[in-house]
Amino acid sequence: MKIRILLALVLGVFLSFPAWGMAAEKFPTKAIEVDVPFAAGGSTDVLARLVGKVAPKYFDKPLVVVNKPGGGGITGTESVVRSKPDGYTLYLGQGSGHDLVTPHFQKMPYDPFNDLIPICRLSVHSIVMIIRGDAPYKTLKEFIEWGKKKDQVTASVSTKAGSVDITFQAVGKATGLKIVTVPFRGGAEAVTSIVGGQTDCGGNHPSEIISHIKSKRLIPIAVALENRDSAIPDVPTFRELGYNVVAVGSVKGVAAPKGTPPEVISYLADRFKKVCDDPEFIKSMKDIGQPVMYQGPQDFSKYLKDGFVQFGQMIKEFNIKLE
Amino acid sequence: MSEILGMFQGLGNGFAIAFTLTNLTFAFIGAVLGTVVGILPGLGPSATISLLLPVSFKIGSPVTSIIMMAGIFYGAMYGGSTTSILVNIPGEAASVVTCIDGYQMARKGRAGPALGIAAIGSFIAGTIGVIGLTFVAPPLAEFALKFGPPEYFALTLLGLLMATMLGEGSIIKGLIMVVMGLLLGSVGLDPISGAIRFTWGLNMLQEGIDFVTLAMGMFGMGEIFINLEKAIKTELVTRKVDHLWPTLKDWADSKWAVIRGSFIGFFIGILPGGGAVISSLVSYAVEKRISKTPEEFGKGAIQGVAGPESANNAAASASFIPLLTLGIPGNAAIAMIFAALLIQGVQPGPFLITEKPDIFWGVVASMYIGNVMLLILNLPMVGLWVQLLRVPYSILAPIIVLFCCVGVYSLRNTVFDIYVMGIFGVIGYIMRKVRLDPGPMILAFVLGPILERAIRQALLISAGSPLIFFTRPISGTLMGFLILFILMQVFITLRRKKADRAS
Amino acid sequence: MRRTAIEKWDRVSGYVLLAIGVITAWSSTSLSMGKASRPGPGFLPFGLALILSILAIALILENRKKGESAAPFWPERTWLRPLLGVAIFLLYAFVLGILGFIPTTFLFLVVWMGAIERIRWFTLLTISIAVTAVLFFIFEYFLEVPLPAGFWS
């Protein structure tokens, strides 16, 4: 009898060791590094820093934003993939062009779906087609009429073979316009170009053009999304206008490297959700044109896979090739 | 009329805001940080500003944060010329031109006047720049918007041409250097096609070669290696330092260079991406052309320092214009300030001046103050720097090497960059031995990618027709100017050859 | 007199540059050239490499006369100190990842000043310690740049 009790006690002690381990060092015990694989000042970077600003209210340790630009986003993401999966190195920006579009065209140095664990979705940067405020056309229909009479129509895009570029090639094929995409170095340069009238139209994310829309320098005429973007609710989708160009745009989520413990993932998902529910955060995000669209790990994971497939379908349907 | 009154009112308000103790303190902190960052190799103003972003949240007030960040930005412009003059290492691309005559002046014991005129010129130029910002910002910004790929192509081509003229020695060698610089600039990812060029599979080269690494290597390390040949045991500057400050004659020689440089820098510097570099080049070329003693250039002509230094500081002020009036950032550091504003709920753009006049005018006013602060900070330091040159070169050299190593390492936290810098150091050493001038090469390296992108974008827009460069008004004017310039050069060279043959 | 002395060097430079030009031109053919109205990534490098080769030939031709009495490239073993400098530098980069910043930097200063400049021990050590400390504090603490820590990380 006593031996059984003793055995049970000993067994109980052994079985509780993992809990001891966790209780002894509860995640997080130090600052968490959030890697943004884009240059400082860009829309993903601003999002990350806004999160970092609100985070201290909900995270036990600070979030430190580190920029690791390069290779169109691949360099920084790869560095997170190769980092220790202990939850202290996260990737913010999951769902961007290099995650959902590039794998259709190039071999990646890592597997974007299996080497990363999606934690949550923060926002969606849709792809909006914009024209100059003083252009002789005001809607997509008028633009197409105008464009059909010309040899070619130019569209400024942020990166070659990025999500915007591919989407615009699809728009070209869907509408019958010969669209020549002119790549620049990032969204800001592309916006400057269309504002200056160097190209006939442009493709950007709402956050990049919100102040120009307000000043009526730029008019958004269509958005490539399933449903309208809450950042620009008056802008119809391509589908509504009769063209089946639908993409998830550039999704912005948080991810951790494969192998990160599930408790850490759920802690992070939970805290990020709290950030996304914070009224100050919601308002700031709305002001900069990046509506808060939280999704938890499972939903986000599915969303990413669906988005990837959708881009693949668009590429196939419109026969888009990299030159 | 009422508009101008409104401006003065706004400016007055701005000064009231800028003169609060908090804002003055942060302006000072920014200026000091900026100067330090500008002097230290590697870390640039944009990296520093990004480090300070979390701090700016704690400050709470957007005006104060921008005042500090703006201070860092143009403080770095002041500091960048210091290393160019003292040790021939350009802090950023806009300071490369200062190295040419600045370093020669230092070698002749005239580091003091060089540093002094750089500081004074920078102050005057910065102030002219802010005055320009106050009064002509909106229309100028609109004009800048008209600069598309064809215009950038023409302008960069002009800059490149001037870079060829910089080097001493045969035209052939100058052209070779430019071509090499252009080739080096094409290493890495090509943004127009997405193809990766000349990286031989090395991931680290995918973003191309960094300017800092190249500059530290070719200029800094190359200079040290070649100086090792002569066992310089004593100071770098063996001639006695004659004056600490610029003499009245120096000032008389440079004052017009400063004015001209300020205007050149202001108008060209407003163009996003590369404006500061091109303006320093144009200023140098103009000064050399206008000078009564052009043979002095390259050997320590003070106008060769005064002009370009004024140009790059005026350009720094001007680069705020697209940000504050249109909401378009022109370079990496301004982009950081842009992000900082966004995060604090301020939308930079055409509405900034009407919706948040406090912020707009507060920042503008603090830029006036900032320039004064930087002048007061930098002038006394001239004495300090000149003392630094008295340190025996045998000790100074390894210290410079270390500063370069750590500076380069701080860019990407990888030793690879140190190796790359070393390789360029050896190349720079060899180049000096065979009398090939690295100046035009590094300028071509900076301008080349801009040029290539511009021409390919322009051809995409024009569906392949090269006429676009001539049919657009601004681009056409620039191209015309360019052709005239080349013809003039050819004419002058032919006439000189004829005169040589006759004598 | 000086002009004659370096003509041979210029000729050699010309040959080296020609080689660079030819190799670069050849390696840019693997990139797509596009057409003149729509240049591809290989267009500019190839064109530049061609121009470089032509300029290199011009350089060689410009210096083909005379040049027999060429100045020595490295008079009186002046190659020794630069070579030492380069070697110590490369060693520094190599050891940095192993020992970390502080020991490597200290050693670098000691070796450089000792081997190349032959400075007295006392001065050498004081300066090495001081500079290492200053550099460490400026970059690690003031600017918050994580310096290499070697195997002690």
C-alpha cells in the first residue's frame, strides 16, 4: 500500500517535470525580435512599429522591430526560418508577394508553407488600381475605352514580379488592354510616378495612397479583392465591374519558424489578438489605411494556402509569364 | 500678398514652438547625434533614426520627434565632410566630391580652413535651403513631380559626364573608371527584370555592393595600404599647420562658390533619389569651369570644398520639401521620418500645412535653429580635428582601419562585408599605384543604377522609342544642354591640341 | 622622366582591364539581352564590357612607345609593409568570428603596431587597450550595434 502511494508520488513528480520547466521559464523571458524583411519606412515596417508601440500593454516583454531587407523579402524571411524556433524571432509580413507569388515562378531557398508556422493575420493590403485625379477618364470603364485606342497603357508597380505586377498583367489580359508594367523600387517610388503622371495608371496598396486619395490627386477605380476593402469602401472590386481579377493582395501576418512550441504560438496569437482589439491600435491603423483584420493561426494558415492557390489560378488563367 | 503674410505668421508661430526648452533640447540632441553619426563610418542617418523610433513614441509629441530626427539628418551632412577632409573617406555619396580637394588641403596643412569653410558653407547653404523651403516649397515640389524616368536619365547622364571630368590624367583613364564604376553598380538584383547579376551565387551580394563598403575599401583602406609603402612614422601632415581658421582671403575666394553651391544644391537636391550627389558634382564642375585657376582643382582649391559642401547641405534641406508638401519621401532617412510621422498619426502631404500648421512650421523653424546649432557645434571642433591629425600616422592608421571594419560590420552584422571591403582596399591600393583615380569610379557606381533604371523605365513608357528623351520639355532641355556641353568639351580639347601642336 | 616610367604600368593595366572586359562581356551573355528598345539585364553590362575592352586597347596603344626604362613597381621592398597590412587585416576578419570583438581587436592593434610600425611595448599596449575599449563602448553601447562575440555568445 505504501509502496503504491510512493510510486504514485514519484510518478506524479516525474510527470510534472515539463510543467516545472515551463513554470521556471515562462515565455517570454526577454524581448522578442520581430523581423521585417522590407526596408524601414515602408508599409509593412510602419505596421510592425505600430504593433510594437501598442504591444507593451499586452505582451510581458517588449517587441523589437528589426529590418532585414533584401531579395524582395526573401532574405529576411529566410533568416527567420533559419533562426532558433523558441518564439523569440518572428517574421512580420507573412503573406507578402514573396510568400504567395514568387514560389509560382522560382525555386525558393525555403518552403514558405512548411518552414513557417502562421501565428495570426494582422491586415490585408489590397491591390488598388489608381489613376490621376486630372486624367480624362474617371472610371475603369472609361479607362478601358481610352486605353483600347492606344498601343499600350503603362502602369507603375512597386516590384517586378511582385503581387501588384502579376495582378496588373492579369487585369491587362482580362480587360483586353495591352498593359505594360513599369517597375520601380518599392511602393513609394511607384506612387510618386503615378502622381507625377509618368504612367497612365498605377497599382498600389491603400496605405500607400491614402493621403493622395484625400487630396484628390489620385482616384482609385478598382480593387482586386474578393470583397471591397474597408479602407476604401467606395471602390468597387474588379469582379463587380465584370472582370475576374481576384487576389488576396499582400497579406500581412506574423509567423514563427517551424518547430516553435505550440504553447508559444498560442501565447503569441492570443496577445496579438489583444493588440488587434485595442481601440488605439484600430484607430491608428485605420488612419494610415491599413484596416485591422485579425485571424487566428488555423484560419490564417488556410487563408494563406487559399491565397497561394488563387494566385496560381490567376497566373494560369491569364497565362502570365515572367519575361 | 496675404499668402506671404500668412507664411510669416506661420513661421512666427513656428519659432514660438521651436524655442520651447523641450524642442530646443531635442534639436540639440539630434544635431549632436547626427554629427557623431556622420563622422563615424558605416552607420548612417537613416539607420540611426530607425533606432530612435521607439524613443520618439515615448516623447509623445510629433513636433519634437521630427525636430530631433531632422537634426540627425542634416547633422549627418555636416559630419560627413569631416572624414572626407581628414582621412579621405567619404561618409556618404554626397561627400565623395569633398574628398578630392578637401583631403589635399589637409595634406598641405590646411585642414582647419577646409573644415571651417565646410562648416560655414554648410550653415549658409542650409539656411538658404530652409528659406527656400519656407517660401517656394509647394510650386517647387510640383515641378519636381514632373521629373520622370526620362528626366532622371538626362540629369544622371549629366552628372556622369561631370564625373569623368573630375579625375586628373588622361581622358581614357577617366572613362575607364566610369565604366568600371557602372559595371560594379550592376552587381546584384536588377529591379526592372528581376534578374540577379554577377553574384556568382553569393547570397550576400544579392542586394549589390554597398556604397559604404566600397568607399571605405577603396578610399579608406586603399589610402592606408599605399601609405604603408612609405614608412610614415610621423604625422600625416608634415607641413606645419598655418591657420586654424579660414583666412579672409579664403573667405573671399569661396563666398561665391558657397552661394552658387547653395542654389545648385537646393534645386537639384529636391529631386528624390540621387539629388544630393548630382548637385555636389555639378557644383564642383561649375566651380572648376568658372575658376580663374582651374589647375588648382584637385590639389587643394578651397572652392572645391566650399561649393560641393554647400550643395549637399542645401540639398538636405530641400529633400524635406517633397515630404512636407506632397507626402513623398526622397531618400532613406526622410522615409524613416515619414514612417515616424505616420505612426504618430500625422499624415505628411499637401494637407499638412493647413491641418497641422504647428508641426509644419515648428519643423521649419527648428531647421533654422538647427543650422545655427550645428555651426556652433562644428566650428570649435575644427581645432579638435586638427589636433587629431597630429597623432603619429603609425598609430592613427590601424585605428582608422578598425573604425572602417566596425563601421562596415555595423551595416549588416556580417564579417563578409569586412572581407569585401578588404578586397576593395587592395584594388584601391593597386589603382593608386597605377594612377587610376577612384573618384569617378565611385560616383559612376552610385549614379549608374539610377541611370540604367531610368532609361529602361523610360523606354517601357515610350514603348521603345528613344524620342521620349527629346520630346518631353524638361528632358529635352537637359539633353540639349548635355549635347552642347559635350560639343563644347570636344571643341576646347581640339583647340588645345592645335595650340600644343603649334607651339 | 616620370611619364616614361609608368608607361609600362599603364600597358599592363590595359591588358588586365582588357581581360576584365572580355570576361565580363562573356559572362553577361548568360543574361537576357532584350532588344535596343527594351533592354534586358544583360544589355548594359555587355555594352559596358565592350566599351571597357575598347578603352583598354586604347590605353595599351597610347602607351606602346618606349617604356623600357620602366620604374620598378615596388622599389626597395616597399611591398613588405602593405602586404603585412593586408595579411593582418584578413586575419582580423577571420579571427573576429572565432574570438569575438574584444580579444581580436586588441590583438590586431598589438600585431599591427608591433610588426609593421615597431612601436615600443608600453605605448603599444596602452593604446591597444584604450582603443579597443573606446571602440567597444561607442559601437556596442552607444550605437547598440551587436559586435561579434565569438564562441562566447
